[in-house]
Amino acid sequence: MDDAGSSAHDGGRPPGRGPLRARSRAVWAVVAVGGLTLATASPTWVSTTVSTALQPTVDVAVTGTTAAPAVGAAALVVVAGGVALAIAGRVARWVALVVVALAGVLAAASAAAVLLDPLPAATSGASATAGVTDLTSPVSVAVWPWLTVVLGVVAVLVAALAAAGAPAWGATSGRHERADGEPAAGETHPGTGATSSGDDPDAPGQHDPHDAWDALSRGTDPSADR
């Protein structure tokens, strides 16, 4: 009995599942994950030292955006996908969720590549910092790429949870759409061809401009017969 009433109240939409059955929760969850992923790409990921002719020790610090440029781009895509979910229709929402999931995979894979082999990022950073590529100390990897991998996986999970709850989301309404399914004033009634009373010149209280002008020309009050 309660399920039937709930189905009628929701306009016949299939029930969503999971904690992201509300569109607003899904939007904020996706945007938050994207923002956190972007934040983890800003600090130093890889650090080492090199030696030059002028300085025996030069510190080299490589940020996540330099070590794995794809992470920053993927994070921005996740944020954009979350914003798109706020206004997306029934088809566009699925496209946005797929894009968010793929961006999460890209962020996680890019960070994992640095964790597996940080030497190329360190060498590139040393070349940019001091103009040399011979490292004089072991390469140290911070915790940030690990967090990026976790957040990339979380982005995929959030996209999956949002997809499970998406059937319960309401469709974006048009300017003239009414909740009870009745057409607004001036719209055609389905199957009848008749218009609503808002634009019907013969409806009570409505004045035909041509008849009113003729009545005024005859010197009579056009509202006398209304």
C-alpha cells in the first residue's frame, strides 16, 4: 500500500537505490571528490637533490601537477561532471556519470604510475630546476599520490552510487510545465485541440479587442454585456 502511494507520488519513477538517491547529494559528492583530487595535486609529490658547478646541493621538489599533469585535468573533469549533473536530463546524466568514472580512473592511474616509478618525474624536475639530471640523493615520494589514487577510486564509486540512485531523480522541468500534468494557460489540451481559458476570447471575463473597438466606435460601453 505504501509502495503504491510512493510510486504515485513520484510520478511513476522507478525507486533509486543507495545513499545518493537525491540529485543534490550526488552533485555535492562528485564536486567534493573532484575538488579534493585537485587539492592533492598541488603539493610536492617527489623530492630529491642534485649537484651543480655552483652549488653542491640543490633541492628538487616536483608537484603533482608537474609529475602527473593528467591528475589536475581529470580532477577538473570530475568537478565539471558534478556541475553538469545538477542540470542534466535523463540521458545527459548518464553521460556525465560515465565521464566522472573515467576521469577517476585516469587520476588514479596517473598517480599510480608515479608511485611505481618516480624516477622520471624526479629527473624531469631536476632538469627544470637546476639544468642537470644526475640525482645525488634517493627519490622521496610523499603521501599525496597515495591519496590521489584513493580519491580516484572514490570518484568511480561515487559515480556508481549516483547511477544507482539516478532513476529516482526528477526530470528538469520546462518553464510551462506543471506538476499535475495539466497544460498552462494558452496551451493545447492533449487530444482535444482546445486551448485553456487563459487565451480563449469567448471565455467569461475575456474581451475581444475587435469587438471592443467596434463598440467604442458606436459609442457604447464594451464591458456592458460582460
